[in-house]
Amino acid sequence: MDMVEWLYSLQHFGIKLGLHNISALLRLLNHPERSYPCVLIAGTNGKGSVAAMLHEILNASGLTAGMFTSPHLIRPTERIRIGRDEISDSDLTRLLKRMKATIEPAVQRGDLEAHPSFFEVITATALEAFRERSADVAVLEVGLGGRLDATNAVDADLSIIVNIDLDHVKSLGPTVEKIAWEKAGIIKQGVPVVSGAVRQRAISVLQRVARERNAEWIDARLAVSFESENEDRVTLRSSAARYEDLRIGLPGRHQIDNARVALAALERIAPRLGITVDPDAVRAGLDAVRWPARLQWLRGLPSLPDLLIDGAHNPAGVETLVGYLRANQRPKPVMLFGAMTGKLLPEMLGMLAPLVHSIVLTRPDVKRAADPEEVALLAREQIERVEVVADPAEGLQRAAALAGDQRYVLVAGSLYLAGAILASLEPRRAPGPVAM
């Protein structure tokens, strides 16, 4: 049996919020997560960027750093990085075989109450991969929320909460305070927490939980300050170091704040890792960082105009995208848009409508994707030209035709749509997205 197909087949178990089953699986694997220090990162937006920044800086500091992120855009190997490389297809297959051989008898014996989900299995696989490769540290991005996410079964040495805003309200709650409480679930007893949150309502909740758990509170905005900017270079300062002439390899001014969070975390975890913070390593790591589908430009593609691909999928993410579009001195783009159900679509479309020429609505191939015909009813209230093309690859061709030679195509609304478009541009077959 193809092991990636087996992994994908686990989607029918759905999204399981809770730590009992993943904790049991990690016990069966003899706790790979205890073989190295771990950093756990939650947040509404920016957690992937902060994870990528911290991961690159740790590698530039001479460590072998593992990184686990989600979702993947094209292939599941993207979720697991060791050093600067994705896990290989062969290593992923081998580790998944080990997982299957461990899980199926355990379910029959009753050592596992239920078969682990897709996300539980890929999380455990990443932790095992890091142990196998003798990683010095692992950077783990929370999948959904924090308190009940499978990654939270790890006893992290540092917690990071990047920011808090409304998203996944059906699962996490309808208010900023409730979402903050769910994400505060990653704050461990006596373990420091670095915060990049800016909403005071969220900060109050996070600080209260930190006090209750005797966790040192580190506000990244206070710990690392913005000093100056010169063209595409910035200088940041902390009480420990001055980081000058930094070039951040990810576009958008919001990445400066994400870099401040990454640096505050680096300074706090460095003694645990036995390293001294080196501004040169920071400079090299931030310059090297890349994170696809976050304000990613693709230019020079055959028979296509320039593409700007962004995975903004909630109002806070769209606000960042809008700021970038306003600063971009080009004709309004044609937008290819597809989103998940349960998102705040009227708000998202309302923010983007003044900045786009027209819109093509499509549907990523995941169960939770919104019906583009229904989204069109909302879009037509705010955008003059609205078309529906259900297949993403065909939708891209239609958007490209509308853009012509004068405009570019903006792909937005969902990371799953971003992945579908990136996969359509590759000659190699992709297994497809997974909405978990």
C-alpha cells in the first residue's frame, strides 16, 4: 500500500481536538519528543512565518533544527524539515510504515482508544523523524487553537503566541477572549511564554493564564524594539544585542514584527540550547527564510501574467494583504478567490473589493471549501465583475485571460487554494491538499 495514500485515508477520522490519543501514541513510540528541546508556536496569523524565521536562525547558529508546520500546500513532506531540507519521500514512507505497524495492533489491543487522525499521525511522524536525525531542537507550529491541538502533547521548553484574532470561531469560540484562552492552552507550568499579541483583550487573557501557571511573560514588542529602516534593511535592538542591517526574506512590513517575536524567542531559548546569540547568524537566518504562499510572487511563467499568491484566510490576514496591495504601485489585479466555510467572508471580500479589478471564484478540493456560487452572491454586492469557475486550475486560466497584459492575478482566500494553484503549475503529480 502506498503510505501517503494510507496517511490521506486517515482524513475520514476527521479533526480530533484532544490530547489523550496523541499522548498514548507518543508513549507507544517511547516519547520521541523528549529527545530534544521543543518550541511550540500558536497564533491566528504569523505563526508559520515566526516558525520559519526561528528555524532558519537556529540552523545558521550551527544547530540541527527540526520544524513541523501545517497545512502543506502540495505534498506532506513540506510539513517536516530537518536542518534546511524537507524530509525525503523515502524517509516519510519508511516512518509512516512504522507508524502503521505501531498503531493498528495498538488499536486492536485497546492501547489506543481510537485510530489516530491524519494530524495526530503526521505530528508523531515528525517528532520521530527529529529523534532519528538527532535534532538539537524542534520548532512546532500548532495546527488549530492550542489547548487541544495534538502538538500540545509535547512538554515544550518555550511557548510562543504570535497574535490573536477571530478565526475558526466554530471550533475555538466567537470572541477574541475565548480564542485567546484556547491558544493560551500551550502555556506550560513554569515555562516562559513569548507574546506578539497586540489586542489588549487577548493580552489580558494570556497574561492571566501565564500568572496562574507561573510562566515568565515576555512581550516581544518590549523585548525587541524597532530602531531604524533603510530601504529593505532594518535594525532591531534588545537589551542583549543590536541587530543591524537585517534583510528579512519574506515580503511585507508585518514581517518586521514577526522577526521581533522570533528574536525574543531566540534570546530566551538560547541558554537552554547552549548557544550564544550571534547577530551574524540572525542576519543570515532572516535573509535565508522563505515561506511559500505568503505574499509570494511568481513571475515569468509561460502563458500567464505575474501571480501574487497569499494564503490570507481571515480578516486579520486580509488586512495585512490589503496594506501590501495599497503600497503596490500596479494596476488593480484580477483576484482568484476560494475560501473555507465558516470564514468571515463578507468582511474579507469587503476589504479586498476596492483593490481588485474583478474576481473569479473557485473551490479548492477539500470538504470544508465554500460553494463558489454562494460566495458569488456576496461578491456581487461589492464587485462589479464576478465569475465562477469551480476548478482552480481552470479558474486560474480564466483570471489570466481577464488580466491580459496589463494586470496581474492575485490568488487569495485560502492556503488550500494557494496549494492547488502551486500544484497546478508543477509537472509532477501532487497528492492534493488536506484541510487539517
